[in-house]
Amino acid sequence: MDLFSNFEEIDKASKRITELTALIDKYNYEYYMNDQSLVSDFEFDKMLRELQDLERQYPELASPNSPTKRVGGEVSKAFKQVKHRFPMLSLGNTYSIEEIEEFESRTRKLLGDISFSYTCELKYDGVAIGLTYRHGELVQAVTRGNGAVGDDITSNARTIATIPLRLRGSYPDDFEARGEVVFPFNEFESFNRQRQEDGDEPFANPRNAASGSLKLLDSSECAKRKLQFCMYFMMLPDNLELPTIDSQYATHFGRLEAAKQMGFKVQPYIKECRNIDEIRQFIDYWDNERWNLPFGIDGIVIKVNQVELWERLGLTAKSPRWAIAYKFKAQQVSTPLESVSFQVGRTGIITPVANMKPVWLGGTTVRRATLVNADFIEKMDIHEGDYLLVEKGGEIIPKVVGIDISKRNPNAPPIQYISNCPECGARLVRAEGEAGHYCPNQDGCPPQIVGRLEHFVSRKAMNIDSLGGERLDLLYRRGLVRDIADLYSLRREQLVGLEDYDELGQRKTSIQDKGADNIISAITKSKEVPFERVLFALGIRFVGEVGARKLAFHFKSIDSLMEASTEELAAVEDVGEKTAAVIYDYFREPRHRELIERLREAGLQFELSSDNAQQSNELGGKSFVVSGVFSRFSREEIKANIQQHGGKVVSSISGKTDYVLAGEKMGPEKLKKAEKMGIPIISEEDYLNMIETVH
């Protein structure tokens, strides 16, 4: 092909990419902003595939804000920390309408005879982020972090359909759009159902799920969550030349109206209020109506509307004086107790649960709530048939906060705590100084067996991520897996077609061809997990992740560990006599030794590899706090390296901290605390000199 023909083809591809990009952007905007489908799903997918093919063929023509970025695909090793151009201040919060009245009165007093108004808007229960736009293009997305520094999540932000990648109409040449990423209730519930079908644990609530989604290293996984971004603020640099008359940007309300024209999703519920009566009416309305929204809110934000007055009102150390947040009080209901059931946890701990007459609370129907332990039941003085006072705060999980004594039947007997395990019948034990009762039958009590299986497959242990709690429970009840070693005998044909249903006949989990392949693949890969994590995965009581590493480094192999005396075990750093006795007894049990032999035969690692072995004792038990980003190590690698040279890694700075190992973009609060306490702050180079490994 001659040079001219090549130029002709590239020009043709460029024009087609521009055409497809414009069409896809238009269809996305109408679908997500105006709820209109202008084209069939088939035609839309066909155009998207064509654009993806052209960008693969001509990567030099692909834009970082192409619509193809909506499906993700970028994989990061870590999130870069970024200093905010405009600090993300938090708002002053109150649960009191009287304090809102004081805020309004104080504002009027400070502004004197100046005419102004307020905006009242919903306070989203999500994750705050800032989006930087230059020349109409998204260039960066950053989480709030500590208000001064946040994480760069640009690749994940591009997958959120309500974040415009290119702006429409007229817009400032350089500004920051702030808003909240929320997980709409319907999408959250749908995603949780899918997780349960796949055998994964459901998320606890939409806010935590949204936060976790933004921190996924694989942006294609974030794209599956169908998050939404709702803009609530526009930050403009000083002396910025605005594209339209200044009056449009002179008020907060006007800026949000302008943002709508640019393509942002802005809540339709914002209202301009003139006085405290209108503010109070807005709060009262949404205190009741919030449960009918498709996403979570936890209050109302009130701001002075006129932007020029913000500087006059000023800031406190932490928050602006021109804005305040009213937080809704937790909704509380009274409902009768129908029965108390007792659940056995993974470690044998017994949790009493109140089964109540179904009641509507905080946007969901509540039927159950924890009663914590025997002391809680006794302290609350709960009787059969009592009317329980139940509320939800910021979390999804309801809690019992009291009893409506006025509705108690005077003849109702108090609730009696059980004395035997409801699953296996073993006599319950309550150790001295512990709050809960537990079942001691760890090797014969089904929930404990499944619990140990869950611990074994967990991320920090064997990382068999295709097996969640429901799938493990199904495998146990079908007799396919009775202990952790049985996992390595599973065959694909045993898994395909397995299904489980709840009491209402709804399918809880199902394993089909792809799911079975994923399970077998993850189990096979787990054989590469190093010895220290295998030791942690065994689930020996009192042996946590750090303890397992220290035992592995000290004894080097499972055989040496199994033959160690209690005195030898107790001599390991941070392994006391109590833990040493438990470890010693564990390995005296023939069934545990048999289990380890079966795992060894399956191919698990029971000796410390040369890569992970303790290399020296140069650091001699010195404790380090690690903060920031490093050039030669990832943060996890440098932590492991400290331990390999005899040091300890701790999470927070205290008087016992010997060094703070600081990389780039170290957290400012940690830096300030270390300097105040006089703790040495060392660089990556300083650290390498300490262990004498600089080449």
C-alpha cells in the first residue's frame, strides 16, 4: 500500500470515529439524562463495537474520553494520590432545627441589609468526588480523601454514564465539578442478587458499595456496578473568563442550571428559599418523602445562594460559614416481637435474633434485628411479645434501641437465653471475661465448618474468590465438601448444575459451566499461595495474619512447627503462652495432622519459599509506620520487606513507633503527628541503607 492510500484510510477512519462518537454521546445523553431511547440496544451495541474495532486498528485516533471508556478495561496497580486544587471542606452538621434557625439568624446579622436567598438541596448518602474539566474535556477525577489529598480514580469515573466525558453547549474553560457518586437502590439490589447467585457475599449498603467500587483496580469491574454521579457544586478558578454573562454564574442555583446544559445530572429537587419558614418546609417535606427516592439521602444542605457573599461570610477551620447540613434523625418504629432465634457464627459465637412483625422502616421492610448477646437481652429486660423500638441510623442494618413498656403484657415471661447449641446440641460455653456464648464443637457443628471453609477461601488466605458463603454452604450440605481438604478433590462435573433455593422457592445460587470452570481454576491457582498464608488459612484459634507470618518465618516449615514444644512456640515474638498452648494442642489432634497431610498431597505450600524467608534481623524488632507512594516497591512489598528484615509494621503512629517510612504524597496528618511526637521520618533511600541492600 502506498503512502497516499494509507493517509486516505486514516482520514476515513478518523471521520467515522468522530461520527460514531457524536452519535453514541447523543444516545447516551438522551438515555441517562432524559430517559429516552432513540435507538435500539442492538443498534447501539453495533455502533459501540464498530468504534472499539476502529480504535483498536488505529490507536493513535482513540480519545481518552471516547465512549468506549464507559465499559472500562484499564487496570491499575495502585491509585495515585493527588492534592486538591480547591480543598474539599466538610460542612457543619446538625440534627436540630433550632441550630438551622441560629445559622439563618447569624447569616442575616453578618450580611446586614444585603438582599440574598438560600438554596436547599438533598444531601446524598454516597461518595464525594471532584471532576476537573479543561476545554470541555474530563481530565481528572479525585476522591475527597482527607479533604487536602485524594485518590485519582479517573479511569473508574469514565465508566459512570452520568459523568460527561465531553461537555455540551457553552462552559467555563477550566473548572471543577463536585458531586456525589451513588448506587441507586434498584441497581444495588440487582447487583447484590447477582453476587449471591455467583456465591459471593452481598454488600452491606449502597454507600459502602459505591465507595468500594470507585477503588476497584480494574475499571471494567467498576463499569458493571452502574453507579450514578449527581453534581452539586461548581468550583471556578479566580479571574476565569466565563463563556456567558457573569450573572449566570453569580449564584449557586444559576451554576447548577448551567451545569445541566453542559450535560451534568443535577438533582431536580433543589429549591431557592427566601427565609427560615421556607427552609423548614423543605426539610419537613423531605423528612417524610425521602423514602420514595430511588437513592439514599441522609439530610438537607442549605447554602447562601449568592456566590459573591461566600468570601464575605468566610470559613471556620473546617467548614464554610455560608453553608450547613441538616441531618435527618434515625427513623424509629415500634413493632411486636414474635420470637427469638439463635444463630451460630463462623467461630461458634451465638447471636440471638429478634423475629418481629414486619414493619416499614427507612425504605425497607424490617423483620429481624440482632439482640447482640445474653447481657443485652438482660439489660433491655426483653419479655415475650414485647413491642421493640427499632431504628436505622446511617446504616442499612436495623437495631433494637428500647422497649415500649406501656404495651407489655404483665404476664409475659422474660426471654430465656439457650444453654445448648441450636445446630448440634453441644453445651454452650462462656469464657471468663467474654461477652458471648459459643459452641465448643468446632469440628462437628455445621455453621462452624462452613465458617472455616469461608475463612480458608478468603482473599488474605487462599484467595479462592469464586467460592462465597452460599456456594460453600451448598457444597457442604450436598456432601461434596466436609473440610478444607475436600476442596482439592472437587471435579467440574460435580459442580455443574448445582442450585439452591430459599424458603420461598427463589433461587439463591447456581453453578453453571462458567462458574464451575472458575471454581476449579481458582482452586488450582491457590496451590501457589505461600506457606505463611496457608498457615493463616488453617484457621488456628488466635493465629491471625501477622502471627502466621511470624510463625512461618521462625519455623520455616509445617513439620518444624508441628513438632515444636509450647516453650519453643512461646519464644516466637508476639506469641504468648495462651496462644502457644492452643497451637500445640491443635497439632496434637490426629485429625488435624491428617488434614495437613491431605493438603500437602494436594500440592499446597508447607515450606517457606526463599523469596519470602526472613533475610536478616537488621531491623531488630523496630516498628515502622508506612505512608505514601514508593518508587522501588509497592506499599505491600515494602511492608513485607520490613518484616523479612526483622521489623514490625504498625498502622498508626504512637509513642512506641520507631520510624515513619515516608514515600511521596505522604498523608499530611501522619506527617504532622510524627513531627509533633519527634519520631524519625525516613525516606525509601534511608530505609534501603538501613538494611544494606542498595545496589
